[in-house]
Amino acid sequence: MVMVSISNVAVQNHMRRLGGSVWTLSCCSVGEQQSYFPKRGQTLELVCESLAFKGKGVCKVTETGFVVLCDRALPGERFIGRVTRKKGNYAEVTKVKTLSPPPDIVDAPCVYAPYCGGCKTQNLSYQAQLIAKEDQVRDLLLHVGRFSLQLLALINPILPCHTQFHYRNKMEFSFAPQRWFPLESLQDSHNLYHNQNYALGLHAPGFFDKILNVDNCLLQSHPANKVLAAIQECWRDPQFGLSPYNVRSHKGFLKHLMLRTGRDVTTGLPEVMVNFVTSSYKPELLKFLVDRVSPFPEVVSVLNNVNTSVGNTSVGEEEYTLYGKSSITETLRGLTFQISANSFFQTNTCQAEVLYKLIEDCAGVRGDGSEVVLDLFCGTGTIGLTLAKSVRHVYGYEVVPQAIRDARLNAKINGIQNATFVQGDLNKIDENFGKNFPKPDIVISDPNRPGMHMKLIKFLLNLKAPRIVYVSCNPATCARDLDFLCHGSPEQNIKGCYKLISLQPVDMFPHTPHIECVCLLELQ
Ligand SMILES: C[S@@+](CC[C@H](N)C(=O)[O-])C[C@H]1O[C@@H](n2cnc3c(N)ncnc32)[C@H](O)[C@@H]1O
């Protein structure tokens, strides 16, 4: 499967578009090609041309045209960068000094923005962020998806997100025995970085063990910020004996703090779930934190996920309800959804309304109750359930057992009886997959970032459903999968049989590199 190389492919294609080469460069007399690769530690004068995969700036060395990648370089910015590593067949640099800022630069409202791994483009105007995302989709479709320039006309302008802050309904913060201080911050006396041990916050970009302490996050809801601030105020108090988990020594108690915000479906008021992920079950240690957060009127659920593994995941082997309910609710497209701690639910609720309306429009359900929908990677069943009222039956497949339980419950809560949800790994399907449901008229496929496994692509090419709505959160794997479905691949021994009818990029996550796309494919 091509999965492993997709990031390289995406990067290579950005480079090709810029006319740069990672290995050779015409920097000498005509006809004389000289192998060129900047040395590790070398400083270069660079211009950022565009944003690529994962939001890294694609930059050209001003004198030579050689192309490198730089985190946090913005389109139009001229800067000095230092080569940090050769990665496969390209180089990465870190920014040392900006020589001239990009034309679309704005003041980032968040104090953590220059260092935090969450928002990387807060200091780029929103309009410029949208253009960069749209360019990226077009580029990947052209080079990875092998669609012609003519077909690129099928890409609609990206749909902006009207709420650019406080849009996330879920955030996960990590505890650590030490705070990570960015080098720059040590040189100034910014009061954010007073030298205090123990961190609760977000990962430093690219590090699993370095945590930037965060008291407030401009992406999460206001009530969730109130809860975070309250916890930050007290969790270090020695009288409570709480210790942060150390991911290297595997000692310590508090691993993660997950905050989810939903809505009471009758009052419309926010509902917050506070989930403490710990390395062992010691409810007495959490008691004072529960007492601290439960008086907030928005807090309706306090949970403890116990995860004894050495991994960094927040999903517990066991879950305990310490206060209130074990789940929260949210409404989407007129339906009510129950969300538990570890189930997937679209993280930007407002924009999910826009996304789901688009999916409904692409699905083009006739509305006579005759059609069958296959909802692949169904999560808690949200997409399938929004279509269920106008079709004969929905079959949903998903790997997470709790999500399947939630999907079944969600069907029940909404009085939907024509939906069947099955737990299973879509990367491991065999020849029996497809025997338990009738041939679908519409397939919805909404995989996570790695996209669809070749087994599933082959299944879909054999199934030949009249239409596929492919919802993707990674334009690189999306372009790859569309290529397989539309053009086939001799190496994979598959023949494409779909035609791309439309592709709509949607900005679900302003200030981050993420891009969502809704693609409509019809059987040729
Ligand atoms: C992007 S989410 C989409 C969820 C849902 N369609 C929605 O809109 O809420 C992707 C879902 O795929 C599930 N998933 C990931 N890998 C899977 C696999 N190999 N087999 C089945 N489901 C998988 C995840 O648990 C997650 O719920």
C-alpha cells in the first residue's frame, strides 16, 4: 500500500510545482548540473512560497532556487533558516530570523501562538489561510490524484468557517513533570514563562514529551476554558499529593485532561465533560479536583479513564463516572447525539452542520425511502443517521466498540429503526465483507487521516455502487484514493471506474493546517 510514502509524495509535488529539485540544481554554467544539498547547520536565505502538507512552509533558497521545508514559515516571508535535518530526499530548516514579513501577516491573538503545536497560522490573515488551503488541495489533486487541469475546475472555492475562535468542542491537554520553555521565551521576561515546575498543556510541536503549559486556549469553548483555569489554579497544591505522569520514567498519576463541550438539547445551554486520564484508579486522589469543577453549572459529567499502559493515549481500559452523567449531548442536523469520552464526534459542531448539509446534498438521496446507504467509518453514526429518514436502510461500519454502542443508542434516541451499526476493522476486511448488507445505492466513506486501505478500495471497485461520497480530513490521502477509484493503478492491479463529479474543500479548523474535503464520485 502506498500509505507510507504519501507525505513524501505530497512534499515532492509541492517542490516540483515550484520548479525546485531536492537533489540537483542548475547553479553553474549551462549544461553543468551540480549535485546540491545544503549541509546540516548551514544558514540559508529563504523565501516561503506556499504552505504544504502539515502546514509547513515550502521555501526556496533565494540564490539557488533549492527547495526546503520550514515549520511556521508563511507564504511571502523572507527569512534566514538553519538546516536542521535531511529527511529522506529533502531538507528541513528552522527559522532563525525574519528578514521581511509576509504581506498577510496579522497579530496572533493567542499568547502561546508562536510556540504551541495547536495553531500554526494564527498570524496569517484568515483569507490568506483559506487561499493556502485551497492551493494545497488543487496541487495534490493535480500531482498525487493525477487529475487534469480541466478537472480541477470541479474544485469549488473553499467554504470558510464563520467562527474562527472557540470552535472546538474537544481538547486534550497533557500533564508533565516539567514545563517546556521555548528558547526564545527564555530570553525575555514574559510573565507566562515564570519558572514553575509541572505542566498541564499542549505538546510542543513534534515532541511527545515536551509540554507547553497553557492556562487558556482560544480554540476551545469559553466554559471549557473556565474549567481549565480552575484546574490549573489548584492541581499543583502539595496538600493534594497529585503527580503528573512522566512519559519517560512511566511514574506519576495524572496523564491527560480531556474537555468536551456539548449542548443540553432542551435548553441549548453548554454541557461540559471533564475527563481525567490517570495511570491507575485512585478516586480519592481526584476528589478535590472533582469538588473544584463540579459546581460549575456547565459541568455535567466528570469521568476518570484509567490507562495503565505506557502509551500516550487517553482511552482508558476502564472508565469511571465521578460526577453526573457518563456522556454529554449535542444536536446536529436536527438530531440528538449522545457523546461519550472516547467516541469520535466532529470537533467543530457549527461547521459540522455545514459539512453534513454538503454530504446530504452530494448523497442526492431521492427521498422515496428506497435507497440503501453504506456509511463507512461511521463513528457514532452521525452521517448515516442524518440520511436515515429518507432512505430504506443505513449500514454503518466502525472500529471503535464504544462508538458503535453510541451509534446504536443515537439511533434509538432519535427513533430511527432503519440503521444497523457493526463494529469491525475496515483495514482487515475479507471476502465475506459485503455479504451482510444489500448492494448500496450510496456509499459514504469518511476515513481518518491515513485514508482507505487498498482492501477497501478494491472492495468498492468491485461493489460498483452508483455513487460514493468521500469525506476526507487529509487531502493527500484523499488525492491518492481518488486516483485509485477514478484512474486505477497497474501496480495495485486495479481499474478505476468512478468519475469525480465535484470536490468541495471545507475549512473546519481555522489557524491549523487541517483541510476537510467532500468529494462526489459517480460510477462511469
Ligand atoms: C473522521 S472519523 C469519521 C466519523 C463519522 N463519519 C463522523 O462524521 O462523525 C473516522 C472514523 O473512522 C474510525 N476508524 C478509523 N480506522 C478505522 C478502521 N480501520 N476501521 C473502521 N473504522 C475506523 C474512527 O474510529 C473514526 O470514528
